[in-house]
Amino acid sequence: MGRKIVITSGKGGVGKTTVTANLAYALAAAGERVVAADGDLGLNNLDVAMGIEGKISYDLFDCMEGRCRAKQALVQSPWHKNLFVMPACFGKNRKEANAAAMRSVIGDLGRIFDFVLIDCPAGVGEGFRRAVSCSEEALIVTNPHVSSLRDADKVVNLMNETHPVNMWTVVNRMRGDLAAAGEILTPREISSLLSVELIGVIPEDDGILCGAALGGKKSARAFAVLAANLIKNRRRIYDCVGAYTGFWGSIKRKLKSIL
Ligand SMILES: Nc1ncnc2c1ncn2[C@@H]1O[C@H](COP(=O)(O)OP(=O)(O)OP(=O)(O)O)[C@@H](O)[C@H]1O
Ligand SMILES: [Mg+2]
């Protein structure tokens, strides 16, 4: 049975979809068979992030409603032969979408793939509960800012109460220069505040989307480390802060603040 991992955050816009897409690619590049499922039935955008918009015949909701089988809705990603997307589509009525039906479709995917990543909608409403209920593990994505941390903390507490699964923290949009200067929390401080073990740190990277998946951008290495941590059950952390500490680091920090 494949691992079913929800990528959630509480707060919107912290990078759930970006982490889902890039982690899915990194896992596939490491030899795993991976599907990224868009759990945001109302405001889908994983299809765009993964470059498969325009190739969708059926979506997750169609599978949930029995209009097609899970395999018929899957779209192969142009990024890797082992990488597939289970899209969601905008514009149909999702209010009545049934959590049990979604769990059944995600369960079918778990029989085909090594990893099923579920991109969770923002907030802690119906869509969140539905997506989370399909998972057996969770990545809590947060930015190193108080507002996103506060929401991540709410999600952790909510999950502990309602759907306790193994959880890990992924700190996204990390600025090593600011952490080294003491202006923002370090990833370790963040994970200790959340009481959820750190498994990944993704740096702020302007070229992150498809660029990271297609290689050459700085976040690609961080996603490869995160993927290896999940596969090998280890905890190496991509270091964004070290380069900005010590004598040369302080010069780099100064230069970054000027440029
Ligand atoms: N590490 C990063 N470096 C730079 N930009 C990033 C990074 N991660 C995400 N972004 C940008 O932040 C924006 C929001 O990202 P994304 O859509 O993945 O967030 P989300 O949590 O899925 O949002 P929503 O809650 O609306 O679903 C996007 O423009 C994305 O490119
Ligand atoms: Mg999203």
C-alpha cells in the first residue's frame, strides 16, 4: 500500500501546492511511483502548477461520483514518467462532495502508487477535513512568519484532536540571511514551537515552480533532501542559514540587504 500524505497549513498561500508539486517530482526522480491529488475541489490549481491543464478529461470529483475509474482521471506529468496528477476542476458543485467517496478514490490510488500526495485547501473547513481524512501522514507547511505559524499550530491541534496521524513540519520560503540575523525564527525554533518534528526546509526561490522541478534552481536540492528524508525515514535538513553565519556570512548578509 502506498503512503497517503496530506500537505496542509491552515493559512492560505504559504506554499502547499508548490510543495506538493515539487515534492511529487522529487519523489518520482528518486524512483518512486507518485500521484499528486488536488484536494482543493473548489479552487483547483495543482493542474496549473504541474503543467497538465488542458489535458484533463475527468477529475477527482468525477471519480468520487462514480462517473469514471481513478485510472481514467489520472494525467501523466510531462516532468517524469513515474509522476501522475489526479486533478480537480473548478466550477462544478463541490458542496455535496462526500469524504467517504474521496477516501475510497485515494485508497484506490494508494494501491497503484508508492506515494499519494494530497494538496489540501486552505482553512480548516469542510475541504480541509475531507482531504485530511484521506491521509495517514501529514506535512504541515509553514512560513517563518507569525501569522502562518499561528495557523499551522491550530491545524496541528485540530489534527491531534480529530485525525491523529504522523506529522512533520516543512518550513517554506526560508530566508537564511534573515534567520542568521535573528530577524525571523530558525526552522528548528519553528518546529519546536509547533512540537512537530522538522523534515524539510525550502528556501525562498523566485524560480520555484516548474523551474525547481526541471532542475537547476536552488529549491530543487531542498526538495530532493525532503524526498530522501521521507523515503529513507531520515532527517537531514537543507541548510539555508549556515551560509550567512560567521565573518563571510555576515558580509553576504550585508550584500543581500543592499542588493
Ligand atoms: N519557496 C518559495 N519561494 C518563492 N515563492 C514561493 C515559494 N513557495 C511558494 N511560493 C509562491 O507563493 C505563492 C503561493 O504558493 P501556493 O499556491 O503553493 O500556496 P498555497 O498554500 O497552495 O495557496 P492556497 O492556500 O491558495 O492553496 C505562489 O506564487 C508560489 O509561487
Ligand atoms: Mg494551493
